[in-house]
Amino acid sequence: MSDDVVRPLLRVVRGEPSAEELAALTAVVAALSQRRDRPRPTPVGAWASRSDAVRRPLHHGPGGWHASGRFA
């Protein structure tokens, strides 16, 4: 057997797809094979974080007023 044998990228194992269906499948497989590295999200500092805008439950009893502050 020759070393110049090229194996097909895709092989149909069942059914008879049309030329358009094979072209669409080839386009999808080619697009998925070009993986790009996603940029890492930039960490947000405590002063820029909007998570403190969500109100937490109020604590009753001694120290409740202090616990209702920003960095409780």
C-alpha cells in the first residue's frame, strides 16, 4: 500500500446525504475545529463590584447595625 493515501475527513456510515447537507456538515466541523483561546475575565476590585448593591438580610440583635454595613 502506498504512503500517499489520503483518508477522508468525514465518512457517511448510514443514509445518503445530499451535496448541500455534506457541505453544511463540513462547514460546521471546520468552524468547530478552529478553537480560539478565550480571554480571561478581568478581576473586579471590591470598590467596583456591584454585588454589594444586592441587599442581604438584616441581622437583629446586638451588633445588627454594624452587620448591615458594606463589609459585614
